[in-house]
Amino acid sequence: MSKSVVEYAGRRVIYETPAPFAEVVARLEKELNKPAGGAGVFRVLGTSKTKDEIEAGVRALTNGRDFTYFTDITHHRWLRTYANSVEIPQAAVYTFGNPLIAQSMLLRDLATGLHIPPKLLLLENADGSGTRVIYDDPASIIPVPGEGGTAPDARVVAAAEDLSVKVEDLVKKIIGSE
């Protein structure tokens, strides 16, 4: 048995908007084409027999956008029950992505799958005055040095940087700053 530890630093990005939580959720779900995503993603990836089928299926799911919906977890619902308190602000983690973008990193380093697909945390301000959108910058957490400090694959670095731009563009759309 052996164990190795690779340390790296990541960047957490926080955007704040006065828009109500429900409005930000609705904008995100529209941008991610939620009705087609979710089970649709897993159906396309699990049943396609060719690269062309995967590409066509993913293009249908993204509907001209960069990403599609995978799943979400509404932490406030179960935490309110667990803590017996309605004082917990609304909080939901959305997992989203695009397998056609993901493959550009995964085919070069399967360990990038720890951070692919990306996630966004939507967090209502405690006083209800707006919403924060929080995420870990893909360019800072996907291309991790290898064991022994070997540099990450330059193509993974470039793809993660491109992904960072797309995630930030998505966030700007849903908070209304674009």
C-alpha cells in the first residue's frame, strides 16, 4: 500500500446580486435547460453507441448554450428539518456541465473528474436581501500537479481556463450583470 498527497491551492469566486433567490434559481434553470437535462444527460451518455450519437445528444441537451443541467441539492430543505429551524437561508448546489467540454480534460487526465462536472452554490443572504453565487474557479482546481510535482498537461490547463470563462459568463447571465 502507498499513499501520496498533492497539495494545491484553489480560488473561490463569489458574486452577489440583489436579485431574490427564486429569481436566480429560475434564471439558472432556464440557462441550463433543466427540463431536458438531468436524466436526459445520463440517458445520452449511457445509451449512445457512437461518438456522433453522444455529440448530437449533448447538443440537443445544451440547446445552443454552453451547459446543461445534471442535478441539484437543496441543502436548506433538509437542514431546516434537521435543525428544526426555518432560520436557515435557502441554499442549493447545482451540478451542470457539458460532456463535450469535459472530454477535452478527462481524456488527458481522468483525475480531473474530481471537479468535472462543475458546481455552483446559490446562497440566499440571511436577511433575504439578495443572493450569492459561489463556485470554485475551474482553472484553479482542475489542472492539479501530478505525483512528484509534475506539471499538469498544458491542454488540460488551457481547457480548464476556457471552462472558467464559460462558467463566469453563465454566472453573469443569471445574476443579471450581462
